[in-house]
Amino acid sequence: MEEITVTDVNASSSSNRLSKQQEEIRKIPDSHLKWLAQNIFRSKGITIVIILGTLLSISLNMARPYLTGDLFDILWELYLANLEEGITPSFWIFFSSVPVNMLILRYALIIFGLGIASFLLNITISILNEYIANKTERDIRQEFYASV
């Protein structure tokens, strides 16, 4: 019976021609996170759009409470001014006797617009995230099948 050594196995396996995909699989880094990041960043443009869109969405969501606070400050000053004039502070009298304040309307429209923009941006980011996740899953599955 003939004995086979490790060097014989390595020599015979290196003589076999590896497919291009198998060669790429052998380049997989040791770190699993680094490997996953490489798979995710294969579509660099979409990934960068997702990251920037997420940062923009966070900024929009942080701006709304700030603007709402300013709006309530304006409304409080208007309320106090009406109290000094002797107008009773009921909801109907407050809004019926005061002409439309364009600053209040502007703040309300900006807050509403930021909410809609944030909503649409979050939907877009979610769709792109699903696309990247499915594409990465497909690529990982193909690499696995090629290695088996």
C-alpha cells in the first residue's frame, strides 16, 4: 500500500486548475466582518447613497422638534400678547380673532414638509437596503456553492 503525504496532496491540488470564482473565494479575509463589508461594498454607489441618506434622515428628524419648539415659542408670545389686550384665552377666540400669522404658517409648512421628506427618504433607504441585502445574500450563496 502506498503512503500519501501532505506535500503530495498540496502538489496535486496546486496542479489542478481553479476556476476564477474559486480563486476569489480563497482571497476571503480571515475577519468575517471584513468579508461581509467587502460583499456589501461591491455596490459602492448604492451603499454610499444609503449611508448619506440615513445621515440626512437623522438630520431631518432632529430638525423637526427644534422647529416645533420655535413654533410654540411664537404661539406662546402671541397668546401672552392677546392676554394683555384682554382677549379671553379660549381656543375659538384665539384662532378666530387673530389674523393668519405668516410666520406661524411658514413654520407649520416647513415642519410638515420635513415630515414628508423624511418619510419618503426612509422608504427609499429601506428599498435600497433590501436590494443590497438580497444581492449580498445571493453573492454569498453563490460563493458557498462554488466552494462546495
